[in-house]
Amino acid sequence: MNLFRLLSLLLAFAHTAAAVAGSVRVGDVLWHYPLDNPAELQSGSGGREIIQELGRGSVLLITNRNPLETVLRTFTLPIETLRGRFVFMGADVKAENVSAKAKPWNGIKLMVRIDTPTGPQWPQAEIPIGSFGWQRFSTRILVPTNATAVTLVLGLEQVSGRVVFDELRLTLAREVATALDAPSDQPIFRGHALPRLRGAMISPRSLTEKDIAVLAQDWGANLVRWQLIRNKVPPNEAGFTAYDQWLEDELARLDRGLVWAGKMGVKVVVDLHSPPGGKATSSGYQAAIGSLWTDPGAQAKFIEVWRKIAARYKDDSRVWGYDLVNEPDDSNVAEGCDDWQDLALRAGRAVRETDPSRTLIVEPPSWGSAQGFVGFQPIPLTNTIYSFHMYIPTEFTHQGVFSPSRPITYPGRIAGVMWDQAALEKAIGPAIDFARRYRVHMYVGEFSAIRWALGGDKYLDDVIGIFEAHGWDWTYHAFREWDGWSVEHGSDKDNHQPAMEPTARQKILLKWFRKDRVNR
């Protein structure tokens, strides 16, 4: 029996044993609020009005007339039942004239507060504003093993209107099972024989052959992370016709880029930045959020996309690996749809049908963060490596990106915490632990600090030093994309021209790129 088959069986056994121990199975109801029990109604707190709905019976109505105020209804949930489990939180919802949100997190609240020793978490379902008839909304939450309390929050936050709730349920989505540690002598699959792969993300639409030559020949990089990224997504897009045309155009562009990469001896990571069913972010690109996690049709299309890509690049030695999706966030996965743990396995198997040996690159949920490895399991497929993105602390790396910010310096005290190389390494502890326990290779697909961040060169040197110490491959974000991340531009935010001489940040990249320049 091979190792990955054994791992699959062990995981299945762990899930089964946990379910038996807890006397519940996936899909079982862990908490239900029927709305017809006066005693249960009194157990919560906040505004409330039970009304009768034709065909439904008792439902919970919450009304708010002042959009500057908040009307909420809370319930204390059974922490002992929920702790250490992935749980679907769902409700039937109907709304009338719900006003626009002041902040993205305002609006109709179907949310839980999870109290932990490190602070509260606030996962919530994404619900539109305006008026709509009965619809089912759900989201999946992980209740950490160290959670001390869980509170359900319903209502209207800083919006006016009426909202009605029915069929409030929490069901078991998945037990948190931990795979057995890999044997200490198990070989680690890296997907290449080079001392290290070091490179950068690029912008496919503006990239030229000359740019690849600069990155590879002048700078010494040997890896490119090629984004299949879709911008300006039409709102409320129906079907996949436009997506298919976009993908075909992007793959044609990739075909041309692979020719350039082959000439320069550069390996390429094919990164599906924009999956079918994804939703546009505030930055404008189609990300792995939205109906990818709520529409079985979008998930089927996702598998179809990977079958297409695998068939197109089968046996292409210029492609190092497939990054199955960029920064997945399955927090709003709906009942009846796969979460990323299962969807990644399905996509990997689809690739394997055509290409049995291609390197698969899997990012964890929670936007591909190192923290996303908590509760995530190794994918039981051969030739798989793992990846995460490093922008910690974001107060430093993204200062002034989305809103004005006072200057923040690294190393130093940021948001009350002293940040230095040791603190950075501690922050990505879940990734380090995942790689160590399961003896898997790690590739850092993105990391950066905005170019006007004071001490950005020191930050880059420290994080790359951590990656190198662990033997990980990496790609800097980004080369000749938006100038905010460019190491060829100076620290003056208003100067959009490349610097005349290499910047301090560029010198850091060049130092690391050139370590194994002869090993191409």
C-alpha cells in the first residue's frame, strides 16, 4: 500500500472515529432554533418579534428604522458541541428595503462571535441588501479547539429595513482531524533538482520577451509565477461563455510566454488566479470567492478548466507546476458544495487523469495564508507541494495601499507588537509545522512590502532568509506589474518613474537571485 493511500485511509478513520466519539456524523444538526418555543426565545437577547408567515409558521422579524443604528438578536451556542469542528451556519432569510451599507461588513447579520484566548473572530454569511424573497444563506465556520464561547448574532447593523429569519441551523460540516505525522525518513518531493527556485510574479498582459530576459539573465531569477488573472468582471455575470473566451485568450498569451521562458531557462508556475464562479474583489480581479463555493455548477466548471489546462500542457517541461487556485477563501461554502479540502483533491485528480506526474501546488484556505494550514490536511496525491502567501504584518506591508496611513517602520513595534525576523518566523508557524509534520515541500508564491514602507529592504531580506533557511522556493510579488510593489521604483509614492540606480529593495532580490546563478 503506497503512502498516500495509507494517508487517505488514516484520515477517513480519524473522521469516522471522531464522529462516533461525538455521536454525530457529517450533516447532523448540532443546534436548531425552531422559533416556536417561547422558552428558547427568552434564552437569547436583543430585539425580537415572532410573527406568523403563511406556509412557514413562526419566523423571527427584525426591523430597524434608523440606518445609523443597529438592531441585533443574539443566542449563546453550545460551545462543547461545536468546539474543534467545521460547522455550517445557515438560515432562510427574507428582506425588505434594506439600505446600503456604510462599511462592507455592515448589513444583514448572520454571524457568530467566537471568543478565543487570542481574541474574538467574527465569521459571517454574505447577504445582499435591498429586497428579496426567501433564500437560503449559509457559511462554514471553524470553531477552534481553544474557543471559549460562541454566540450567534442576527439582525441589521447600520442599515434600515426589515429582515426575517427562519430555519436557523448549525450542522456538522467536517470534523477537524489531524493526519499522522509522516515518517522522519520519508523523502520530500520538491518537483525539481535545483538548489532553489527563486523568481517573481509577473503581469502577463504587459510582459515582453525583453522583460523575461532582464529577470532571468540580468537579475538571475529562474522561476516565474504566471497569473491567469481576469479583471473587470461584469457584475451578475451568468454562465461561463465570457469566462471561456477570457481563458482561451490567457492561455494563448501563456503559450507565447512559455516560448520566452524556454529560451531563458526559466521555469513557470501556472497560477489560476481567477477561477470560474469567482467574484471580483475591491482590487477588481476575479478571486476565489463568491459562487465558486455556493454553486455546484461553478465547481464542476472549475474541474473542467483544469482538465483543459492539463491536456494543453501535458509533458511541457517548461511548466514546473500548477497552482490550483490563488488564495482560496471557502469561508462561505454552502451546504451541498465542496470546501477547498475536497475541491482541491477533485481538481488534482482531474489533472492526474491526463498528466500523472505534474507538480501540483496547493494553497490553504483563508486566502492562502500560513494560518490557513490550521485544520487543513495534506492532499492524498503524489507529486504535491504546498504554498502560502506572506504579507504579515499587513499594517506594514500594505500601509497606504487602501487608505492613508502614518509611516510604519520595520523592524519595530507595529500595532502593539514588536516585529523582527523572529516574530515573522513565529507568525508563519502553521506553515512551518505543516511542512515539518507531513514532510512536504513549501513554495512561497507571494510576499512583498509596499515600496514606500520604511525598512522594506530589511523586511524582504528577513523573510527571504526565513524561506531559505527552511529550503523553500519563492516568488516575489511582483515584477513589472503595479509600481507600488516594484523594486525598480524608489520610496517616493508620487514618483512613478523607475529609479536611475538599483534601489535597496532591488539589491536584496539580486543578492538572493544570484546565489545559485550557475544552477539554471
